[in-house]
Amino acid sequence: MLYTYYNLVLCLAALIHAPLSPFALVNSVAVITTFHFPMMVDELVYRKLIDWNHVQPLVFYAGDLLFHWMPYLLALVRVYECGARVQVWHGLVTMAAHFLWALLHHQTLILNHVYVDMPDHLWIGGWTVAALTHLAVPMIAYWIIPVKSHCSA
């Protein structure tokens, strides 16, 4: 199963259970940056992904919006609404989950057999971006999201 689906479940759970919202926010940003990084570095990756999904470009972009950006926006609204403090440990937990998903399900961080064939350096770059995102988002969110009384649901 694609990691994006796990993120969708996490974001939906955060709508019901507010304490999950910091995890959902950090993880969603990491999903976005990890998905888009290879495409920013190698323009052929977009075409490979469109072909791999067997869709037209417009459908691909709509799917990107629906499965990557909408969960992020939902998590952001939920965190802001509840005033949940996003902390570094949220990033450490989501980073561990992200890496463990690849290692436990696929025994590698080079996921050519899961997504599309890319040079190893793009996979390593993507995982580096993911790790940095998981760590940076809590530090940034700490300063820009005001803390309010915490929502319970």
C-alpha cells in the first residue's frame, strides 16, 4: 500500500481525534515534499508518474491535489483550530513511521518497484528531504501556530 494512503487515514483520524492533528500536519507536509522533490529535480518523473497511473495530466494533477494537498490543508486547519502545539517529537515519530513503512514493507528506501523507476540519487535525495521536512515542520509550526485551549475531538 502506498504511504499516501496511510497519511490519508491519519488525517481523517485527526479530524475525529484532535491529538493526532500535529502528527497529521507534519506527515502531510513530508508526503508533499517527498512526492514533489524528484519532479523538481528531474522533469521526466512527472511523465513517468502520469504514465504509471495511466491517466491524463489533468487527472494526475487533480489526484495530487486530492491525495496530497487536501490532507495537508485539513490537518493544518485542525491544528490551527485546536491550537495544538506541534513539537519536534511529532516529527520524530512521523519520520520513524515514514522510514519504517519503506523498510518493513519493501526492505529498501529505493522504491522503484513501488512507484516509478528513478536513479538511486533521486530516492536518496527524496528521503533526505523527507527527513528534513519531518524535523523542520515542527520547528516552523511552533512559531507560527498559536496555542489555544486544546480540542478534545
